[in-house]
Amino acid sequence: MSPLNVALIGFGNVGGGVARLLLEKSERLAQRAGRPIVLKRVVVRDPSRPRAVSLPDGMISSDVREAILDPQIDTVVELIGGTTAAHDVVMDALAEGKDVVTANKALLCTHGDAIFERARTAKCCVAFEASVAGGIPIVATISQGLAANQINSIEAILNGTSNFILTEMLAKRVAYQDVLAEAQRLGYAEADPTLDVDGTDAAQKITLLTRLAFGTKVPLSAFPRQGIDTLELADLIYAEELGYRVKLLGVAKRVGSKLEMHVQPTLVRREKPIAQVSGAYNMVRLEGDAVGSLWLSGAGAGAMPTASAVVADLIDVATGRAARTFPQLDLWQSHPPLPIQPPEDIERRYYLRFNVEDRPHVFAEICDVLGRHGISLASIIQHEVPEHDDRAAGSDAVPAIPAVLMTHRAREGQFRTADVELEKLACVRTPRVRLPVAD
């Protein structure tokens, strides 16, 4: 059979990994694809810059347009990131009748409708396994392996940077900023880590999985999103004492006729598999109506794990599987989407931490506010502190001490209205923390 000729646009860490697999494992890949997969062109900004992977002479250039228009090129692999130049590359490649493989979740979240429509019109396919969870084959699992199921729930750790930071903070009893610096030194975090630590990266990934599993396109503004960048070590330690671990958890699940979604640092019971995922690893738990619960875990980022997913997509394109499966993905919204549950209607338990004045009646004041909003308590932790005498010094000298409360289930809206009143209590000082609990 004729080879599948590939143009690689972008040659960073992942691009280098893809090139290494295509060049060094060509015989193995040809056997599995039924035809050779040949890297013909690599496009970069600066061809003179030294590269970690040696390429044959004449393969590398800076001319994107020339690569896309090359009649020998069958498939374009987009690995430049971002949503501007990458959008042009993908749309132009599809317009030329070339299939596309991408690892760009931000691009698909922002321009997915136009890209998928262009591909359908051009009778091409877009393969994007590498856009979510790195080397974990989650797109294929949902769209093919679990095709007999209705997915009812997705619960996932989808950002390895955040998971590494949370793991190290708890294990080494180190503050967030110190672990972030270590993550940057090790290459787990970018120089600007904002999208990883503020929850945006995980939110983009859960929206892609939601579209595949439920056929519903959800904008990031439609559900609660919170990162780990404001977490304090104290809350990870208290959670551990209560039998929980804190994870940046992305959730999408059916609740009646609606879809509950959120991405937030969440207390997860320590014995659950997803609570035990450490370091820069990801995990996705799926629940199908036939298969039950299914866990997939592995490296969620990195050059070779992500390159593994990219090359798997190239094999699917080479064998013709992608051409058959892409039109069947639930991306076209041919049926009414599930409505998103309003955030204020989300019902769950919460972890609350207050800094309170160490004096009588404080808990009565807090519990009065919570009780009037229908929020009941499951437990209270206040560690013993030395006695003090503030009578001579006056009320301003009353020290603040931490108090941790675990609630029973209540709606987010109840907590939001209670928050307004708690903010006004003179006995409560900053910081005040509220984190959801996954049961």
C-alpha cells in the first residue's frame, strides 16, 4: 500500500517525540498500520535552531503554507498550540483535503464547531486523542470501547502539574509557592503556569470529554471552575486528618435530566483509587450503564506519552479507522443537548475552615448562620490551644484559631447565601475556606 505522508507543524517536546517514534520505530508502525507512515516535512519558526532529534536533510523548513499545499502530504499534525495560528493551520489543511491530528485542547474548545464542520464538509477527519490526558487513550475509550454504554459520570484528574504540586505539598509539608518553583525546575510547570494551576486546562479537557460522552457542548463560563493556586498547606493536612486527600477534580455527571459539571479542588476519600494518584499522573473514572465503573490512569503529559497518543491517531488515519469513526462521534449535536445544572443547584457536602476568635459562643454564631440556611454539620475539629487571658489587653488581643467543619449535603446556593452572612461575623477572620467533598 502507498505510504501515509505526514507534515509535522511544530517541533517542541511533543513534536520531537512524534518524530522520534516515526523515524526510529518505522518498521513497527508500518506493521500495525498496514502501510508505512512517513514523516516528510517538519515546519518550525527557526530551522537553524539546534534540535534534540536529528532529521534528514531538507525535511525541516519554516513555510507552513508550502507544507499544507504539498500534494504528497496526506495528513497534517498540528502541535504548535494556541488558538490563532493553530486554527489557520488546521482549517487550511482541511480545506486542502488533508486529515488532521492535533493535541490542542484549547483550539478544539474555542473553534471546535467550525473545525469539525469543515472536516465533515471536506470528508476529512480530525483525530485528537492527545488533546486530553496525554498517553491515556480516553477519547478512544469513550467513543469506541464504551460505545455500548451510556456514560453517566466522568470524574477525573486531568492536570498533572496541579496533581504534582498537591502531592508534594502534602508529602513534604511545603507551601504552594515553593512546590510550584520545584515543578517549574523539573519541567512539570511552564514559566507561566496560570492555565494549569487556575483550573482552565482541566476545564477545557472536561468539556471535550463531556461533548464526547454526552453530546453536549459546554462553555467554560457555564460551570464552577477553581484552581489550586490559592490552596494552603493547612487544608491538605486537615483533609488528611479527616481521611481525605485534596485533588483538582473535574466532574461531569447526569443528575436527573441535567448535567452537573465543575472543576475544583475537592476532598476525596483516601481509600478511593483517584485519591491515590500521585505526582504528575492523571486518572479518569468513567461510569457506564453497562460496564459500571472503569478507571484509566497514566502520564497525562510529557513528550513521549503525548507523542504516543499522536502516533496512535496517525495509525488510525493510516488504517482508515479514523475515517470511519470520526463521522460517528457525537460532535454534531443532532439531538437536544443535556441542559447544564445551575451551579447554585449542585448538591454536595463541604469542608469549611474558619479562623475564629478564641472565645465563648463563636461556634453558636457560626452554626446559627449555617442552620438558618439549612446547612447541618457532620463534624467539627478544633485542636486544643493554650489558655490565655485577654481581659486586661482588651478584645483586640483575642487570638484567632483555626476551626474545621464538615457539613452534610446541601445546595451550593445555600452556601453562597450563608457566605454573605458569615463574612459579616465579627468572630470570623480571614482566611475562610470552603472546598467541596466527593462522596
